[in-house]
Amino acid sequence: MSHSFAGIPKEGMAFLRALKKNNNREWFQPRKEIFERSMKEPMEQLVEAVNSKLIQFAPLFVTEPKKAIYRIYRDTRFSNNKIPYKTHLGASFTCAGMTKHISAGYYFGIGPEQIEIAGGIYMPGPDQFRAIRAELCETHAEFRRIINNKALIKLVGPMSSHQLTRSPKGFSPDHPADDLVRYKHWIFYDTRLDPKIALTPKIVNEIGKRFEAMTPFIDYLNTPLKNIRPDPMFVER
């Protein structure tokens, strides 16, 4: 597995900036080859380089680039915003044997305005919510130790703080884990890196050390999810 990555080409970032101003099929289609060469292919190389980091501390999350990278096309079926293209490229890394989006994993996104690095589980299904909340009730002290780790917070900031206003059904507001089970999702999300770092090989280590710091958090969330089968009606986004 190759460790080398030169950086996202400036041409790729310039393409995304121009796409933001010309977000329509008539502009994109004649320039699709530029996108493929200057953004998509380098992104695949970046995923391979990140995989070479993951294999050291989370080998089950190593993901083939074509499976990791999200399409640039936006899903506009249920949105009032019909702009057809994203103006960044993202990649996610899911544990082998688990399902993307309904298990905890890693994510990074590259764009001209910001770099996103995240880990956790966002918008889990009902079964996943119940399993994680039950686990939190049993082992909340361990979870607090993980999310309050000073090195983790220094790298990616505190865990996302979006919470329900009241305890979910079946969980007592008097339980010492009440604040934890009221979270709508459990994620760390950081956008503080200078986007210019994506133009250099340094981006690989920056992503890698943040992923490594989040690994105990990811492992904790996935532990109660390993035996849950995905809903057959579930469609990956």
C-alpha cells in the first residue's frame, strides 16, 4: 500500500471554486475530464494514503477508494435546493462487516474553503439509537473518559452538542447518563485546518493523527452495534 501523496493539485481546487459559481450541468459536463484528472483521481490517491495510516491502528476500516469517496452529484430528490453538484469531495471509512451510515466510522472532506475531519455516528436508525443508549447507561463513566480525553479535544475539539430537550422514551431523566443518551448523534467534527494543507503531503498525517485519536470513540460506539442487522428497507445515502 503506497504511502506517497503529493497533495491535491491547485487545478482541482480551482475547478471546485469555479463550480461553485457555475453549478449547472451545462458548465460541468464539458469540463468533467478536468474534474476526473485534477480532483477525483488525486482524491483516490489521498484515500489510499489515509488507508496506509488506518492499517496501523484501525485495519478493519481500510476502504477501497471507489467505495470510500462520495459522488460529486447531490441527491436532490427530497430537497428544495436543486443545485446538482457538491463543491467539495468527501470520503468515509466504515468497519468491515458493518453498514455505512448506521455504524460509527471516519470521514474527511476536502474543498477550497475548508477541510472537514470527523468521526462517529450521524443520524443512526432506531435500533442503533437504542443499542448505543443502552450501552451508555451501563458504561457512561468509560464513555466520559473517552470523550474528555485532552489530546482528542486538542486535535478535534469537543464532541458535538446537539441534544434532545427531554429524555428519549424508555430512559429515565434521573439516570446519570441522561445527558449522554439525549444526544441526537455522537460525532467529533473539526474544520480548523487551513485548506491550503490539502495542497501538500502534510494532509495525510493531519487526517491520520485525528483518526487515530478518535479510534477509542469509534470502537466504543460500534461495540453495541455489531450484532444488529441493517433494515432491509435501508438505502444508503
